[in-house]
Amino acid sequence: MLIRVGYELVYQCPQPTPMILALNIHYLRAPDIVRPDHLVTSPAVPVRGYRDLFGNWCTRIVAPPGRIVLTTDALVNDSGEPDPQAPEAQQIPVEYLPEETLLFLLGSRYCETDLLSDEAWRLFGNGPTGWARVQAICDFVHRHIEFGYPHARATKTAWEAYKEGKGVCRDYAHLAIALCRCLNIPARYCTGYLGDIGVPPPHGPMDFAGWFDVFLGDRWHTFDARNNTPRIGRVLMARGRDASDVALSSTFGPNTLEGFKVWTDEVVEAAA
């Protein structure tokens, strides 16, 4: 399966404004890239790239005063298969977890394990462990939060999403991540493209998506509390402790986001 992914972001800046962008497809998908997702800016500005502490590819620019358009348009090969399932995956005791996973047991900016620990153990402490426990958390979060773009708030945390019961995909992910960490399951935040491939209409407006990984058995597994079903065509861009580590754009000065478009569509080849 071939998937076309891309975006167009339009900013208005009153002065020269440094930006850090985490908008590239993750290096794990590099072998699948057919047409690269090179960043194009209008007007053209110097572009510099680097890897952050989590291995994500980030881009540095300085937006000039006025209007700047950021865009890319890539093609990615995909298996066309839904997210892999591993119901036999077991939870690993903390003392045996690999060192590189331990960071993802700790509280972070948007995932307050200290505030949610008692609730996590009350809700899930007497249930199954491993894959079944993570799925139970996803089922709960999926029911508990009412989805809606009017409920979005850049500062909303997992605790606030739990108390308010409203949010967008990042809030579902943050709450599920925090609950997993409270129960000693390493969990990390993921962002990327996720279209409506295989999903019957009606379809909502396209946006970047947020989901999460957990470490069970000997590897990381993908979960999605917002959709709560295996999906086709998930294209990872970046991952970290929570959304603060993988902000799509970090701007260092006043600015206005005037335009925002995202696309992720299956490319249907014409019959010969």
C-alpha cells in the first residue's frame, strides 16, 4: 500500500522568530519512504537539522517577519495491515526492565503519576496484568473521555483530562500513559500521521494523531486509546515522554497560526 502524507502550516510572525520543528517521519520508517518528506518553506529560509534526545529528527529555522508557509508532501510504503496485536505479552517486573525503559515509568509534564496513582490502583489493581491490563486502561479512557476539538487545550494534563472527561487524541494518550506508568508499565507518547484507511465514513477533519507505546515482554507495542481498535496506515513521526517532548512546532516569539492542513491518504493506482 502507498500512502501520501503531508501538511501545510501557515504562520504570521511580527519579527524574526526561531522555530524548532518535529515534522519529519521517524527514522524507523526510512526504508518505507518513496518520496522524501523534505521541508519546503515559502519564503525560502536556511534549514538545519539535528537528532533530539529521543532520536527524533528535528529542524531549526528562523521565520522572517510576515507570512511563512511550511509544507511537505511525501509517499510512504505501508504493509496495509492493522496495528499488530500480542495478547500474550506479559508485564515485566520493574527490577527486570531494561534501563532504557525506566524513564517511561516516571511522571512528566503532562502525565502526573503522583496525582493518578491511587485511582490507577483502585481501577485496575485487582484486574489482569500485561496486555489485558493495558487494554482495560484503553477501554476505560476511551469511554471516559468525550472527544471534541472544542475541548482541546494546549496546557491540559492527564489529571485534568481525567477530571473533565473531555479532550482530543493527545488527552486520551496522556491519561492512558499516566495510568500505565502508575501500574509499573513503561509508556511513551507517539505522534504522527493516521488517516481513515479502512474506516467507514463519515470521516472527521484530518489532523496529526497522538497514540502511545507500552513495553511488555521484550519490546514496545502500539496502543491507541482514542480509536481503541487496530488501525491501518499509522506513520510515526516522533516519540517521547509526553507531548512536550514531541511538539510539532516550538516557536520562540509571538506568532499566529493562520493555516493548518494535514493529509494522509491511500494512493489508489489506476488499473492498467
